[in-house]
Amino acid sequence: MKINFLISFFCLLLFVSCSKKEKKVLTDWDKAAQFVKYHSSSNYLVNKDKVFFSTSKEKKASEWAEYFFSIYSTRNWIYANDEYAEYIREPKIPVGIRLINSTYNEELKGSQLVISADDSKTQIIVEGFVNSNKKVFTENWKFPFKN
């Protein structure tokens, strides 16, 4: 009886250890997109940053994209190198990536994450660019509120 239990227990441990998913290593682009996605989530907008609802008439994705760059939203931006960033459990903006509204800015050097919206698909779109307008990253997701 003990041997059957031990064999079963060992098999269970082996199964659990083999079935664990490997954690995906997030790039800085993934982390920047994660920051934007978190700030455009229903949970964040309903529970943490309710100002969007008082400033938006139709709750469109494009209204959120504009709001995201307003002083009401940017005051909540946290960069990975902020002195208190290690105490914050929310996503942070990686050092070296600038968040840009709507279109790539040719005058700025370095990495840019361009945030835009598509109201017809109710989507937020983020595109990562490196110098010379070279797109290296794209992600989009549904904005949680309908037009």
C-alpha cells in the first residue's frame, strides 16, 4: 500500500513538474505594450482612473487614446527607473521607450511605441519603432467599451 502511494505521489510530482509552462521572457516592447493595455483595461478605468469616464462622451477607443496622453492620465505613468517603481506591482514603462500619440515622430531619436485606435474595430493599436521609422513590434486588443 505504501509503495503504491509513493509511486502515485512520484508520478503526480513528475506530471506537475513536466506540465509547467515555461514563462515567456518579455521584451521591453512587450512590457511597454503591457503598460498601455493595463491602462486601457476595464478594471483600471473603472476602479483606478475614473477620470476618463467624466471626460469621454462616447467611450470610444480613439477618445481613450487621446485621453491617455492628457495630463490626467500621464500623471499615472510609471517608468521602470522611478525611485518607487520596485514597490509598484503594476506594469511600468521600460527605460528607453517613448510612448507617442498616433504617429511615429521622425524628430525624436530612439525607440517609440506609437499608440492609436481603430473605432470601427473597437481596438487599441500599439506599434514599436526604432530609428528611421523601422517597425519592429505590433500588437492590438479590443477596447473594453463599445461606441
